[in-house]
Amino acid sequence: MPGKRYRRDQSEVSCCLKYVIFGFNVIFWLMGLSILAIGVWAWTEKDTFNNLSRLTNIALDPAFVLIVTGLITFTIGFTGCVGALRENTCLLGCYAIFLAILLLLEMTAGILGFIFKDWIKSQATSGFQAFIVHYRDDPDQQNLIDWIQEKWLQCCGIEGPKDWDRNVYFNCSSEVVGSREACGVPFSCCKQKANEIIKNKQCGYDVRKQDYHGDSSLVIYDRGCLRAGEDWIERNLVPVAGVAVGVAVLQILGICFAQNLRADIYAQKAKWN
């Protein structure tokens, strides 16, 4: 018995490795929980749970994307965190498998995206068209497209401002039914004026009319978001690639650390037996 007790006092498990895995995954666990909570809150605010039929394209719904992202992050963080803390080989194995699958999907998406550039462009165009059509129907999509046009890419529409004719409110024919936004564009298409503190929400009214007074190109962005997005990727190719490689390295390290910890746990169990 004393010999048995002595062997159990000698741990084969690296405390440093164990708590590194635990510490990193606590962060991801909490991040995933926060993202999931934000997505559920957004759906609750829109009363989506009671009106699922209102979802025209669930894959393009920002709240749904947040829910899925949060759920995946939460699950991976949970298995890594609890698996390391409790020295549970089953959870650590699931954690390594989840990371491996995620890494494989990311690599596949990157390769396919490089090979099928035109298909990716057509899908982006279709998605943006859906955003434009449902601009007034979904506040989350509206906020997203406003952020893209105003804050991120400084653009308007897909190919240009004329694309906003796809929206029933901004279509020029809507003028006959009293739409004040007819032949206009959202305020997010407008260029920021010097010393302007609060943006005029009506700055895009009538800018696509033939008899518009002044030069509309001085008021709104005339470059489409598709071209602006391509330019942004070209300008930021190195940072984007660096982030992608960094994420991949972290995932590979996570897989290796989890497998090493599992090996230590099995070695400890074999020593005790």
C-alpha cells in the first residue's frame, strides 16, 4: 500500500500544459457564450422565435450567424476548458477533433475560394442583392449594409448607386405611391462632409433623379461595394493572410497540446495501474 500511495503522488501530467489549455479555452468559452447571447438577444428583439417564417434567407441573417459562431466557439471552448481541468481524455479528444475539423474546413474554404473566384464573387453579389431587397425588412441586415457602405468600404450598392433600384422603397417607380425615398439611396451612401458632426439622414434623397440639382458624385459614393471589397482585399492581403496563418497555427498548437496532455494522462493511469 505505501508503494501504491507513493506512485499516485508522482504526477505524469504537466501542470503548465494543463493550465495553458485551460486558460486559453476559458477565454474562448466566455467569448462564445457572449456571442451566442448577443445573437439570441437580437432574435428576441426581432421576435424571430415566434415568427420563423419571416426569415427569407437564414444564412444571411446576422443574428443567425452570431448564434452559430457563438455555439461553435462555446462548444470548442467548453470541451478544451473542462477536459483540461478535469483531465478528461474523452473531452480532450473531442476538443482536438473539433479543432481539426474546423482547420480542415478553413483550409478547404480557402483553397476553393482561390480556385473558384468567380463563383465566390457571384455568391457575394447574390447576398448583397438580398440585403438591398430586404433593407427595410430586417434591422440587422440594414445596420450591416449601412456599416459596410459608410464605415468599412465607403461604397454604394453592388456595382453602383443604381442597384438601389432593386429595393421597393428606393425604386424610382415608388414615387407614384408617395415614397419619399424614391430615386434615392440610404444615408450610408453619402460622403462625410467636412466638420459634419451629425450626418443628415436625408442626404440620399432624390440623388438618382435626372433633374437632381448639382453633381450627385459629390454627395454620394459612386463606386460599388463589390469593386471596393476587391480593392480592400488587395490592399490588405498581407495582414489578412497573416491573421489566417496565425489562427491556423493556434489551432494546430491546440491540437498538439491536447494530444500531449491526453498522452500524459494515459501515462499516469498506466503508472497507477
